[in-house]
Amino acid sequence: VVSGTPPVQRDSEHLFFRLSDPEVVAFLARWTKETPLQPEVFNKIQEWLGGSAGEDAKAINDWDISREAPYFGIEVPDAPGKYFYVWLDAPIGYLAALKKHFDSGAARRAYPSETRTFEQFVADPAVEQYHFIGKDIVYFHTLFWPAMLRFAERKTPTNVFVHGVITALGEKMSKSRGTGISPQRYVELGMNPEWLRYYIAAKLGDRVEDIDFNPDDFIARVNSDLIGKYVNIASRAATFIAKHFDGKLSTPEPDRFAEAMGSTMIAWDSNETIAEAYDRREFSKVLREVMRIADRVNERFDHAKPWELAKDPAARAHLHDVCSDALNAFRALTFYLAPVLPAAAAAAARLCGIAGPLRW
């Protein structure tokens, strides 16, 4: 269809991984039940395994792991003109990259206390192994890859997290049709990568669902949420603190702490909710909660009317508390946003006088 050249049928000898072997099928059935996979992923694997019991070995064909030249990748030893199928080789690259990280000394430089070798690290029962993949490669990562690891006597994945695809204006992205967004072009234009991180995270949950990129929605969400709500807190409150209080926050006494630090307490009250949402990879829920808090903080700030308090010398202490409370709430929101917006959070941390990396 593409080249106009009729295909030629040829006989060829291939190498196979015996995926249909009863021992392999039994392992995969057990692994999928013991691993907390997403429901959609688990159900799909059961279809491949021939039902929930996973006992029908005929449900899976043996896996053809060789390809004929011309091909790309790694040649099969002692088999001229034959190459390992890319999906046999590709996942091994995950471990190969990690091995290089250890062998080059990079792991030790990043974490001076890390004295283990690569083999010691991956063999440690306490080390967990996670994969984040797209929905189009579930078969490879939940059947082929765990089987390869298990029968090579290596650690199998702790879990595999599957995402949908990103569409653009409701359509599948395509290079040939010139539709969609290019991350390279985005950066070349000088756009802030964290804006895109925020936009994607705001739509991303723990289910296998597609998310859509809409440029108008992207602009509106960044301007409304990040600038209009989050940054707005700091830009408004810091102005008064810098002008009237030499850049120093108030430290209310215990008997009036609840009154003076209301917004801060509202922010930290969501600590557990946000931590749990992050742990479940419900990033959209995290950001909805952060922006709900930001709305409350901005509302409380508006209600206090600091611009009027600044005109009244007798209200100086109250003005100090109102602005300090807003900035302390902003500080809490910065900790919450740090996993999604690491660079912005680091800049906000410097503004707040937080030394070193953020530790929530």
C-alpha cells in the first residue's frame, strides 16, 4: 500500500520465548493478581491469559523474539543476519541505563551514602521497581517483561502504571499531518516547561484515560491558576511586608495564633489529603485542592482589606498578621506544588527564605 511493491513471502527460522509454557502462564497469572495494577490493565491481561484463572496456556502464543535483516538493534550472537526484536531489547535498556549510572559513579556522587553496586542495589528486597508507560505497550510490559525478569531470576516490577495518550484539540497527534504539539518546538519558542507540566498534571489521574491539549484552555488555566491564584497571593502580600515591615513576618503569640494564622491553618489542614492523592497518582485532584486553598486564601486576604489597614497606624499589627498569614499559606502551597513545579517552587522557596531543597 505504501510503496506499491508486492510483498514477498519467505521461509525463515526464528527464535521464540516460550510464553505459552504452563510455568510461564502460571507465573503471569499469579503476578498480575499480586500486583496492584489499574483495573483496566488487570482486566485486559486476564483476557490475554484466557480468563481470570489464567490456566489456559493456549491463550498466549509463544513470543517471536528475532527479526530478519534489514533491521535495527542488536544482532543475535552466532546468527548472521538476525536481530533481537526491539521489544526484547528495549526494556533491558532500563536496567542497562541504571547500571551505567552506578558503574560511572554517578549514583555515588548524587547520594554519597550509596555504596552498593548495581547488582546489590537491584537485588535488595527493599528496592521497588516501577514502570510508567503508555497504553499502547501494555502487552510488552505486563507479559513479556515480567516473564523475562522472572526466568532470568531477577526482580519483577513492583507495579506498572499506564497512561492514555495526549490528543490535540480532540484529534490524535500526527507528525505526518502536522497536528499536535512538539515539546522541542515548545522549548525553542522559549515557553516555560513548567506551564506544560502543570497543564498535563491538572488533567492527569490514576486511570488509563486520554487527555486533550487545547491551546486556549492551556493559556487560560496557566494565567488563572498559577498567576491569578497562586502567585497572586505572594505578589500582593509581599508588597506590604517589604514596604511596612522590612521584609519580616509576624510571629503571633499562642493565644491569638488561630486568629492570626487562619489561612495558614486552612492550607496545612489539607496536608494529608494532598499526600494521599499524590501517593495514588491523582495529580488532578492534588491541583484542584491546591487551587481551592488558593481561592480561600485570596478571599480571606480581600476580606481583610490590607490596603485600608495600611492607612491606619492603629491597625499595624493586624496588617502584619494578615500579610504574614497569606505568605505562610503561600509557603504551604509551594511545598504542595513542588513535585509538579520544581523550578517555580525553588524560586518561591528562596523568596520565603527557605534554605536547601524543599522537604515536605
